[in-house]
Amino acid sequence: MDSNGVETATIGRGRTAETHERDFPAYFTATWPRMYRTALAITGDRASAEDACQAAFAKAYAAWSRVCAADHPDAYVRRMVVNEVLGTRRSAWWRRERPHADVGEPPPQPSFDDGVTDRSTLWDAVAALPPRQRAVIVLRYYEDLSEEQIAAALGCSRGTVKSQASAALGNLRRATGAALDEGDLA
């Protein structure tokens, strides 16, 4: 009971139900933009990124006491967002329906001056990668996570992260016609 005689439940690390309700909106407001940008970079589609973030944050709210108790709540929620994105891509409805814009004329071929890749060309190539390769590239070069952090976020081994990154960089080299080094994506 608090000083006013109101019963409060303790939730993780000494938090109460009242602080639980107060802390989540602040956390949501502070982290939504970054999580949304990460999801958008992986999905390449604003609506899918927003859906993934909404689902992940709804799950985070339902498990807020566990999220708060985690050593790195941002990493916990980021993994939820990435899992939502990748899980959606695996489901049957995604194979049947794919949102797309009216394509129209193909874009003009990019010109490469001294081996420099145009940013939009590179992002188009990243968007064309398979979902797990795209997730590894986004988490490594956009979120600046280490191999260990990426492995934790994707629920796989460091070796898998390395092989996915290698395959992704090879695909990006072929797609852009450029010799990409690790520093080129930063």
C-alpha cells in the first residue's frame, strides 16, 4: 500500500503498476522513431514497418515488466521489431499478397563516377535482398550493432550473421556493379 492507502503491485525492479503505466508511454515516445526507421530499412515499405512496430510495441506493453527488467530494453524491443518483420515475411499471406506501387517505366541506368554508388541505388539493392540478409545489413551498418548484438537480435549464431553479411555484400556488389567494402555502407 502507498501513503494514501491505495494498494499497488510491484512490477520488476521495484516498479509499481502506477509507474508501469507512466514509464511505457515515455519509453514508446523516445524509441518509436528509431525502431520505425530500423523496420522501414528492413521492410522497404512504410505500412509494413509501421505494422511491425505497432505489433512489437503492443507485445512490449503486454510484457512491460519483463522488458523493464532486461539489461538492455532497447535491444529487447529491437529484437521484437525484427522478429515481427521477419515473421510477417515468412507467413503465407505475404507469399500470396505483396504490396507494390505501379511500376511504370524502368529507372535510368545509374552512372558510376570513380566507383561511387548512388545512395538511392544502394538502398534499392538493399531492399531487394532476402529478408534475413537485409536485416543483417540494416542492423550492422544502419544500427551499428556488433556481430554478437545482431546474433542476439536475430536469434542465431555469430557464424550465421557472418555468412548472411557476406552473402548480402556479394549480392549488393552484383546489384550495384561496385566494389563494396565494409566502409562503403556506413
